[in-house]
Amino acid sequence: MLSIEQTREVNELTALNQDVQDWHASHFPHEFKPFDPVSMDSAFRNILDQKDSFAFVAKLDNKPIGYILCFIKIRSENAFQYKKSIMLIDQIMVKSEHRNKGIGKNLVAEVEKLAKQLHISDLQLDFWEANKLAAHFFTNSGFKTFRIYMEKHII
């Protein structure tokens, strides 16, 4: 039976994160470090100590199979734009053997429910252009491109 639970359990998140970190490190070795459980434990502990961070874990028969990590991001009002609160999805992961079964959509739905409870109207996220699985998943989950980031290496 599938359950989605809010969590502060660092060990579960660290264990699940290995697949995500390994993918990023193999595709972008100049950007991402190899998975290190001690460093990752510390990173998740620091993230979850922040009051505006939230994590949910998907469990099948009480075994963790995926997670989503998000933050409230507040854009201050200034002369150019209005103040806005955004729910930023920072990480999402479902173990490969459990993909295409609606688990990712259930994780996103939990974040949507939380955002509505907090009166936040927009979810945002980003992903690496090379991650075609992410592009397909997010498009099918109702996300639309609204801003494009570009880079130019000069050294």
C-alpha cells in the first residue's frame, strides 16, 4: 500500500538521494560531487532545520521508494515587482523500478496541498535540460516553461 508522509527523517532522504546524486554526478561531473552519505546526511539535516523547508517520502508497504523536497521562497517587493511567495520544488526522486506508477504525481500533489494550505499559489522548479525524463514528467504534471536560464562558459 502506498503512503505519502511528511518527514524530517534524514537517513531515509540520504539513502533515497544516492540515485539522484549519482545521476547528476555522472551527467555533470564538473558541477556535482559524487554521493557521500556523511556529507549528504549533514546537508539534509541543515536543510530540514530551516523552518520553510518541507520533505515528503513515498512508501510502499512501509519501504521508502521516493521523496520530494521543497522550500518556501519569498520574493520581496521592490520598484519592479510585487512581493510573491513561491513553493520551490528543489528535488524529487522515485526509484526507477517504481516509476510510471503515479508515485511522482502523488508527491507533487502533497506539495500542492501544502502550498494551498499556506496560501501559496505557485509551484516552481528547475531541472537540467539533459534530463529528458524530468522534462516529460513535469510537462505531464502540468508544469509549463515560464523562464529560461542560459549560460556561457568563458574560462
